[in-house]
Amino acid sequence: MLFQASPKRRKVFELVNGKRSAKEISRKTGRTVNAVLDELRQMKDLELTRRVMEEGKPLKRDGSFVYEKTPLVKHVSPTYFDSPEKLSSKPKLKQSKSSPRTNTGLKVPSEQEILDICKGGEDQLYEFKAAGTEMRTLSKEICAFANTSSGGFLFYGVDDDGTIDNSDQARQKFDQSLQNSVRNNISPALSVRVVEKEVMGHRILVIVIPPWNHKNVYHYDGRVCIRKGTNAFYATTDESRSLHAGKVVI
């Protein structure tokens, strides 16, 4: 493999994020710009990386090209490139036969399903939020999901473009903060569950929002929210009237 015999090359790969120039990577690795460019060209030839394009032209910063990982590799932890010997030496995690169901009845996606979801992008059922997103923002999204017939899943630790990063908080601490925010900002009371999932070496938090129960109409800061496609909107007068009559809008 490309990285097995060259830790320096692997370090270059880990620093590629679509924002750093070759010069910046060279400074962080202590290598010459030419050496870093050679490494990036090899990775590009293997379709692991590509140049960032802006208005049809390769983006440059500090006079050098900016590279990003290809869409598939964005979801792969660098440990994926370890040798089989290294991988086999790691303890194997016990896998359940099927993904657990939450007390909402929704099936929590498996690791492979999460990868597929992140590749496919956000939709009516799935929302991505980067680590560090404010709890109030999460609460509004949760409220909007709760007023739909399917409910939904909010992936915390996943960027808008589907790039999987790590959560910046442990599940217990995050859950406590989120539940407080939900209680303070959403009425009537709403129960959601937070599940920690490991995806290609990254730990993300999955917030599971139950489907609408045809009874409670949930308000965020006193206004009815509803999810349409990939966004949370304040409901129109007609939509609010339908929900209060027990009729599904979305």
C-alpha cells in the first residue's frame, strides 16, 4: 500500500482537508514543498486526492495548489490503510446481529448504512450537523422532525457535505445538554434519544426523533416548526391548522 512504508506520506494525506495549501502542509510536516507536491501528485494519480476547483480553475493559496480528499475517501479513516497485520492485531468488537431499535421504534442505522447516508446527503429523514453546533440550533431541527410522519435522525459530528468527523463531546455530557435545550425550547415535552456510533474509526452521535403522534403539535420558541426536504421551516397558518386537527402535513 501507498502509506505502509512511508509514515511521512501518510501524514501528508491526513493533513489534506480542502483548505490547506501544499505550502501549509509542508510547514506542518517539516518537509520541502516539492516533496509534498510529489506526494500529492501520487495520491492524485491513485484518485485518493484531487485539486480543489474554484470557478473552473485549480485553487491556489500561498502560490501552491490546494488539495482535498476525493468524496469516497472523505469517509475513510487513515487506519483503513494499515497493513492487514496491524488490523488483525486490534481487538475485534462484537457486532450485534441487527442494529438496535430505540424506544421510539426507529431502527438506528448501522455503520455501513451511515456511510451510505452520508454519501447520499441530507434529505427528509436525515440531517447532518458539525461538532460544535449550538444546542438551540439542534433543538429547532428536532422540533421540525417531530412534526413529520417519519420523524428523523440528526447526525452530530458530520459536516454538511457528508464528511464524517468526530463528536466533540462524550455522549453522556452531550445528551444532558441536549435534553436541557429540548426541555427549555420545545413544547409540549418531547422525548429524543442519543446513540453513539463508531463509523470508520470516528465516533459520532445520532439523535433519534420519533415520528409525529398525531396529537401533540410541537413548538420551538412558541412557533410550530416542520421539516420540508432538508430544511426546518416555521409552519404556515394552513399547515399549523392541519397539524392541530391531527392531519399529516409531511
